[in-house]
Amino acid sequence: MSDGFLKASAIYIDKNKYEGNYIDDKPGHPKDATRFRHFAMRRLLEFHFQKFPPQSREVELVIDRFHSTDAKEQ
């Protein structure tokens, strides 16, 4: 049986207990929801690629997000 090639994850964060960056104002890391989402996504990708090395040099990431403006999409 094969492990397959699709990996996925989800996270749940209790914002009342979270002490990391971007949820509350901190020196050097102001409160910023977009930066928090990007930070969490980066950490998830780092985890996946460390634990499950890519099977080829070409990797396609599909991120399902809805943005209300073209600027946010970019």
C-alpha cells in the first residue's frame, strides 16, 4: 500500500491563549490579520516540506482563498 502523494493539514488556534505574532500589538509585530494568516501558512508549509520532501522539482500549491479585491489577491 502506498502512502500517496497528497498531504493536507488544518490548525485550530485559541486566540485567547495564543502568544505569538500578529494577533496583538507587539514591538516589531503589530496586529495584522493578513500577516498572521501568511505566517501560519508559512509555518505549515515549512512543516510539510521538512517532514515530507517533494517527490519532484516541480511543486504545485493550491490555496483556496477568496479576496474581495484584485490588490488583496496579488
